Amino acid sequence: MTVSRVLRNRGDVSETTRERVLEAARSLGYVPNKIAGALASQRVNLVGVIIPSLSNMVFPEVMTGISEVLEDTGLQPVVGVSNYSHDREEQVIYEMLSWRPSGLILAGVEHSDASRAMLAQAGVPIVEIMDIDGTPVDSAVGISHRRAGRQMAEAIIAAGYRRIAFLGTHMPSQDTRARKRLEGFEEALSQVGLTLVDREYYTGGSSLLKGREMTEALLKRTPDLDFLYYSNDMIGAGGLLWCLEKGLDVPGKIGLAGFNGMELLDGLPRKLATMDACRLEIGRKSAEIIAGKRPSGVIGGEVIELQPTLQPGDTIRRG
Amino acid sequence: MTVSRVLRNRGDVSETTRERVLEAARSLGYVPNKIAGALASQRVNLVGVIIPSLSNMVFPEVMTGISEVLEDTGLQPVVGVSNYSHDREEQVIYEMLSWRPSGLILAGVEHSDASRAMLAQAGVPIVEIMDIDGTPVDSAVGISHRRAGRQMAEAIIAAGYRRIAFLGTHMPSQDTRARKRLEGFEEALSQVGLTLVDREYYTGGSSLLKGREMTEALLKRTPDLDFLYYSNDMIGAGGLLWCLEKGLDVPGKIGLAGFNGMELLDGLPRKLATMDACRLEIGRKSAEIIAGKRPSGVIGGEVIELQPTLQPGDTIRRG
DNA sequence: CAGGAAGCTGTTAGCGCTATCAGTATCAGA
DNA sequence: TCTGATACTGATAGCGCTAACAGCTTCCTG
């Protein structure tokens, strides 16, 4: 018992005893068994984080925000990957909950019924992140992707572009957030009597090369476009490089825009218009909710909507 | 007891009982407590993976390889991040081992003494990845970064470049692998009587922008360089974009090379010379060792050296 | 000097599972 | 008929820790 107290820095132990215990632990290479500790104390210092993909570049930054805040709370993030599959997500949720974590952070507000049921039953804080267009199980931190899409469309229309095309992932059912952005985008177009002139879909991961190829294919098919709206910055950057190489007049003859506010864009020959997704802030706020550190003092059921800012860069005509 | 059997699919249970148990579990939203299960069975289906950073782009691909192999073994990867700090790494190792995982995969072969002691004591398979220039605690999978640096230098020398500079991270003590590459690189240079003409260091994360800035600063200071060796592809790509914009003759007047074989490079206007670090394969092989699925049948203490291949791209003069 | 607080150490009883073994029922084969 | 195998279910005893409390000593306060 005294050993337990020393190793957890809890309760009063005399200095001499503490020294002796630590020395013994060191010399034996003793590592306490957290499994037993967790079972006895009913406390687990882990926070599950479920994201669709590690390679997306979006999530590392969210993780950074989370780690930053959890750092001095004694909580540890544990990452699970769902590969954009609801079934896989369900399994990961089950797996994580069976370890009784102190909280769960997961991307998106769309889940299978079974997942929602498990989350609702879990009895620990649940934070759904990235997206707030929907009904969260408990808390949520994110932006409205629908609104983000609309806002971008309005900026594009205001700049005078009219023959607009969309380039994005082919699985609108899977990357729900990209789909919502597109919905908002088309909504805003139709309000001024416009529709998308063309669209180009792809499957698999996003890459510069993919962006180039899609752009080339699209412009070959429909040469008289004056704006290309990409579902993310990576393919947008590829498209931009392609346009510049072909000597197209950007943003005079043709404008471009992506989404995410990726650091990558800062190094490109010209800065792609984009919209920052507040990733760091989303990570921070979600961790605060789990750690019970919200300044508001609210516990559970909080929905925090962040406002993405439009970064017009050099690929949309200015006023 | 019968419930336990049903939920774990172990032992004989009559079909009717099984149905009843599953139905009850479903309707109660019951999620078994793995903590108790693990304590009782002394088995934990988790594999700890400790990497220096999530934003490095190198590690997501390693993770992909790991997940792929663990997929059908019932084992689950759990990610920890050390931020290139040995102290932090030590904490993460301690934390992970205290959960008694089925194995541990960690980047690099350099660790604090305390870390090495813990790993040696752990009693589970340990795989050190990425780097094999050193003495692993147990198994290791990776490439020789020293050799990789040497190989690149030889290719550069063979192409006739003589006034060579290095651009890389400022903390040679932290990113040990970059340092080893540089050591191998300089070794090969000195064998033909050359030394680095100049070098430029930076701190913080790698980005295209950083690559541009460093390249500009370096060439301003030492204009007559004919080769720039970057410690990674991201800053190399930034440098390449800068050189192309300035209208420099690449690879005629000046050559460039990076390291990693990043997908990003495929979309650039010109393809940067690089060396692929076998990341996917490293992930796969390390997971195989943990899962005990090595075709060799060897258990523990295996060192697998992979051979990185030089990809000359378009930024080294061809013979 | 009583009374109580504070400092320290130890005892006991679980936490929610699983390993192991015991027990019952059924059935084939000798 | 009995034997032994097979199918199934249940009882018991931990896994390695911590919460809660008990007990002792010391020290302070009035």
C-alpha cells in the first residue's frame, strides 16, 4: 500500500520510506500494472481519438491541439483509425469503450445507429469534431461545412466568375464533410441562378499529381471554365501548378480555390485561395471539453461552432 | 461464465444460449470491460507504436503498413508521440509498458539508458524501426541512413558536381537519422577529397516555405554552389520551386536532392532526386515480427536491413 | 494534561473479468 | 448394462492493484 502511495504521489509518506521505495523500484525495473490499477480505481487516464485517416494531413494538426491541452492533465490520447468506414468506426468505438477511457473524441457527426447507441450509453464525455451540421450525441466542436461551401461560392460569384466546376472525391457518402461543402456551394450558386458547369471526381487519396490529372482532364472536356473549386488544398495545389505550367492566366482567366488552409500552400509559386478549417483550435477545444477545462463551466452537451476564414490568396480576382 | 464464453467465441455454448446472451447484451448496450478481462487473462491485444511526430508525413505511411498486417491478427496499434525528445520518449515507453501490450514498435535505435533498461525488461517483442545503424534492444527493421547518405553523395559526385552544400534541421542530436545521413554523405565526399562548401540549418517543422527561404539565404551567401543536398523532400521541394522560379538551370548549373520518396514530389513541375525510405515495408515487417508472423520463423533479435533505392528524378545531371 | 489534528503505515475487501475444474446430460459403442 | 467421450453450464479462486478505514505515533492547542 505504501508502495502504491509513493508511485502515485498520493497521500502522506515519509521521505525516507519514499526514497527506499523509489530505489527498490528502480533497481528492480518495476513498472506498475495499470490494468490492475485501472480496475481497482475505476479510473483510466486515456482519451480515445477516432479519426478517418492518418495520411490526410488534416488530422495531425488536430492531434497537436489535443495533445497540447491534455499534456498537463495527466490524460493520454490514444488514436484509432476508421478509414472512412462506418463499420470500421463502429468496431473501433467498441474496442475503445471496452477500455473505459475518460472520454472519446471522434470525427464527424454521422455514425451508425449502433455506434450512436454505444456512445450515448458510454457514460463518459463524447466530443464529435470537425463538423457541426447535424445532431451530436453529446458535445461537438467544428465548423459548418455547408456554410463554408456557401461562403466560398459567394466570394467566387462576387469576383465575377460564372462558369464554375467542382473537383473532388468520388465518395460523397464517405467524406461527408466534403459533400456538405459542395451542397452549400451549389445552394449559393443556385441562389443567383447558376449551376455547376462540370464536375470531376476521383477515388483514393489526395495528391498533387491527382490534382494535375483531374484538372487536365476537366479542362480538356470543358475548356471554357473560369473557376475550379477543389474539395481540398492538395488537389487544388496540383491543379494550380498545372495551370501555371500551361501558362493559363490565374486568376484573370481562371480562378482556383481549395479547402483546409494547409501549410503546404505557403510555399507554392502562387497562393491558392482556401478556407482554414480551424484544425488546431478544434483539437484544443475538444480536449478542453474532455478534460473538463472549459471556461464556460458547462459540462457536456456543448456545441462550439468555429468560424473558418476565407483566405483569398492569389487565385481569385480581387474587387 | 457462459456469457464470457459467448462474447469471446471460445468454448462450446449451445446455439439457443448464445442467442439469448447476444440478445441480452444488445438490449442492455453491454460493452465488456477489457481492463478486467486483461487482468484476468494476462493478455492484452494492443501493440504500442512510438513515433517522434505525426506531422512528419513519414510516419503515417509506416502506420499504414503496421495496420495492414495487424488487421487480421486481433492486435490493435496504439500510437504514442515523443516529439523527438528522449525524455518524452521515456515517459511514453513507461506509460505504454504499464499497460502490458503485446509488443512495442518504436522509431530509432537511440534511447535513454532508462528506456533501454525498461525495453530490455519488458518481456514482450520490441522492434526498433527506421534505422539500423546501432545496436537494437531486440529486433530492428530499417535502412542504414549512413549508407544512404554515402550513396547519394556518390551519385552526386559521379554526375560531376563539386561545390556541394547541405540544408537540414538544426538539431542534429534530435533527428539522429538525418545526422547519420549527413555523416555518410560527408564521408563519401571526403573520400574523393571534397568537403561541404556551405551548410544551412533551420529549426521547427519542415515546409515548402522553409525550403525556399533557406535556399535563398544559402545562395545569397554562397552563390557559386552547384549542388544542394536537403535533409528531407519537403524542404527540397521548396528549394526546387524557388530555383525554378528564379530561372536557375536545374540540373545543368545546379543540382538538388532530398530524402524520403514522398508522394508529394510526383506532382511537382520537375521531379526532385530522392531516396525512398521503404516506409511501408518497414511498417509491414515490424508488425510481422510483433505478430510472430515472420516467414523465417525466427523469434526475437532479428535485424532486417532494407535497401533504399536512389530515384535520380530530373534534378541530377544524367551521365 | 486532555483532546484532537496530522503524519505515517498497514489490513481488508473488492474492481469485473477468465482459467480451471466440477458437474450434469446425452449419446455412441462394447 | 456400463464406460467413456462429447456438449454444455456453473462454482471458485484469483489477476495486481486501490479505496476505505484502522491503528499507531507525534505534535499542537487551550
